[in-house]
Amino acid sequence: MGRRFDVGVGVFGALLLANAAVSTVLYRGDLKIRDEEFTFPSAQVVFEVALSLVLCLWAALKIPGSFLPILSDAKENRVTMFPANLDFMVFNHRGKLFPPKFVEAEFS
């Protein structure tokens, strides 16, 4: 139920954002009819955009699931072979101006 709720919140946030866009277009059309200049959107549109931002952010953080730790000793994380095309590998770069400082490791 939790994932379906989060997807619903995201869809509602997207629909609310679309409604704010349509309201802004209609508001600008009304201003053109009255020969007034557009200075700022109405408070309703600003509130809808802020609410849709919060709802879409909620859904974007909740739908993918929990964050998993990155395992540094996993074999999948290591570069074990070079790509077949070495043309795009650059070894002459600014990094050699600052040579790495080697520190002896202390093991307890």
C-alpha cells in the first residue's frame, strides 16, 4: 500500500503542476484582454507550484526505496580491464602538476 500511495502522491503533484501551468496561461490571456501587463502570477498559482514541488519531491524520494550502502570491496566496483578504444583516455592532464602525497599506512 505504501508504494501505491507514494506513486499517487507523485501523480497528484504532477497534475497540480500542470493545473498551475494552465491557470497561468489563462491568467495571462485574461490580462491581455484587459490590456494589463503581467507582473507576477496569482497567489493560487504560486501556492500550487510550491505544493506540487513538495509532493513531487516526496514521491521522488519515497518511490525508489531505501538507500543501500556502497560496498568498496565489491568485485563489480573495480576496473579490471581497459576499454577496447583507448583514444579517449587522457594521460597528459593538469593532475600531474600536483603529484600525490604518499603516506605509509599504519596497521594496528
